[in-house]
Amino acid sequence: MKIAVDHLTEYRYERPVGFGEHSLYLRPRESQTVHVASFSLDCAPLAKIRWMRDCFNNVVAVASFGRAEASLLSF
């Protein structure tokens, strides 16, 4: 069975704000019965993405943003 999932999280602000690091739990955990054929992550504004696993073996994307200028944040 193949399943396609699209997800959008969007935050809008009245004026530019600064963002701290965001931990994104968006990728399913793989197992013997679950295989992720493809996965992509787009962030606006652009972010440096660092991939890691938490203590429960979940895949986490940690997004670090630059200067405080964005009024829209979307994943």
C-alpha cells in the first residue's frame, strides 16, 4: 500500500519577528513494515536543517533561522 501525505503548517505575524530553533516531527518512523519511499521538507524563510533522532528513535528535523525579518513561517 502506498500513501501520499501533504502537510502545511503556516504562521503569520503582523510585523517581522525572530524565530528560535524549531523541532519538526514530520517524518514517520520506519520499521520492518513501514518504508518511506520519499520525503521532502521545504521551509520559508530558508532555514538550516539538522537531522537527528530523539530518545524514542523518532526522526526530528531541527530548523534554525537567520535574522529577525520574516512575517510568515511555513513548513
